[in-house]
Amino acid sequence: MSLSVSDYIYTGTIRHRRFVPFDHFFSYRIFMVYFDISKVEQILKKSWFWNVNKPSIVSFYREDYHGNQEQSLDDAVRSTIYQKTGRILKGPIRILTHLRYFGYCFNPVSFYYCFDQSDQNVELIMAEITNTPWKERHSYIVSDMRNNKSNLTASFGKDFHVSPFWGMDHQYEWIFTNPEKNLVVNMKNIKDQNKVFDATLTLERKAFNLKNLVLQTLSLPFMTVRIVFRIHWQALKLWIKGAHVFDHPNEIKVKVEDP
């Protein structure tokens, strides 16, 4: 039996494609959870398999996510969105993310789908990106979206260093489907009006229940550890192929300021 009719496990693939100065492609199986962040305690009930802020096979730890740890995640996200946009959100906020599996959590990106008061439409999306190895977090709030009923699209400039194999002079074009039976996120990097890279998340939802969470956790064990390993494995491949390595912008500033 599902824990909630609006909370799900999404399963599918993540695909990355690089187009310059050479082609580089990979695709991996993945699963993510999707739930109302105001109901963490209700959704992740204490059991032998999962817990909240305590060790377990699957855990939700507040410190793994956005904002002031003294606030609830729901309050922290609403506060950030108000500070950056002036909007007071009236509807629920649902996150698409990874939990902590076998004691380890890493999220390259978590998506916060912010619904209107009717809980029928996505009002805006906050994407929180974590880079590696720096473990810095940055949130893009996508509020000026074009909505054609099936897709939400937005374009904006890059202002956070993610990969050492890409510079900062990119524009982003993001496309989101509504989080329904099928969920797709397509994130393009544009430079000089040409697409140089894209990442596509293609997922299908399943009920958020103990059976499905056990099945996914055991079929794709150590999911978050595997993510970090794959990031470094693909980075090694790019380095071997001769991809240019860009300094972190903060390191560039230090070099300029040094006497």
C-alpha cells in the first residue's frame, strides 16, 4: 500500500551527452524519490528499513538538503524563494531527490516542485545543484517559465561552477514535464548559440511504499556512492580524451589577488 497518493518513487535513466570538442556519451539506470517536504516524518515512518535523522538503510537527514538546518526543509525553501522572488508560496512543495542510502548521500541536483494553492499546477521550480569535489550548493529558482500545459521551459545564464570540464560562459535551456506518470527533465548548455552539452532525466513513477523502496535499493545498491564513483570515472575519461580543465572561479580570484 502506498504511503501517499502524491508521493512516488521514480525509476529510469540519466543520460549525458557532450558534443564539443568531441562526442562523449553515457547513460545509467537511476531511481529517485518524490515527496511533500512538509510531511517527511509521516512519509518516512520509523521502521527497520528507513528513518529520519537517524542511521538506517535508507535515511532522510536534514543536513543533506537546502538551507538553515535549524528550520524545517519546507520553511527553508519557502524562505529562500521569498527572499529571491518576493513570492509567498501557498501550495505544497515536493522534492525529487536521492535519500541517504547505507549512510551516504550525494545529490548532483534536487528539484523542488512548488505548486499553487490549488495543488494542480507547478508555480515554480527550485533546482539545487551540488558540485564535486567542492560540495558547494547553489539554487536556481526557475520562476519565469513558459507553460504549454505539457512542458515547462526556461532559459537563463550559468552562474555556478559545476564541472571542471566546462567554463562559465554558457546559457542554460531547461525543459520540465509536469511530474505525472512520466517525468522528464532536459538541461541544455548553450555556447555561441550552439548546444554543447545536455543531460536528460527520463523517469516513470511507482508507488512510494516499502516493497518498491526495498526493491529499488537492492536492485541498485549504494545508489549515491555509485553516482559519485561514476562522476569521477567519467571525469577520468574526459581527461584522457584531452578535455580542457577550467579552474574554479574562486581559485581564479585568489590567483589574481595574490601578490
